[in-house]
Amino acid sequence: MDRFQLTSTYQPQGDQPTAIKQLVQGIKKGHKHQVLLGVTGSGKTFTMANVIAQVNRPTLVMAPNKTLAAQLYTEFKELFP
């Protein structure tokens, strides 16, 4: 049973499919730490949500401040109702 069901009308675009694939492969290979870099508005949160859905494991997502942590919480709550 999938614990993390991604709910979105959008599909990964641009560099997102490659990033998702590489991050998922890294996790499956046992890489404990990975970094996703992107400019503002590039879809990092959506990319992370897709990785979480594919890996289907509890995940720690870190944010540098409370404002961004709150934004991530809100977006993940919508993507994983």
C-alpha cells in the first residue's frame, strides 16, 4: 500500500523528470544525503513531492527558516491530502 499518494493535476516538466529519476536512483543506491538546487519558482517542492511519492518512505525535508518551512508544510499538505 502506498503511504504517500501524490495528488496533482500537474506533471513534471523541463528538468524535473531527470531530477526526480536521479534523486530516486540515489536513494535506492543508499545515498543518505542529496541536494536539490534550483532557482525560485523552478518547482523544487513539486520535484521533492514526486520523489517522496516514488520512494514511498518517510522523508525529512529541511528548510533554512520558519517562513520557508511553513510554505513547504502548506504545499505538501495540498500535494499529500
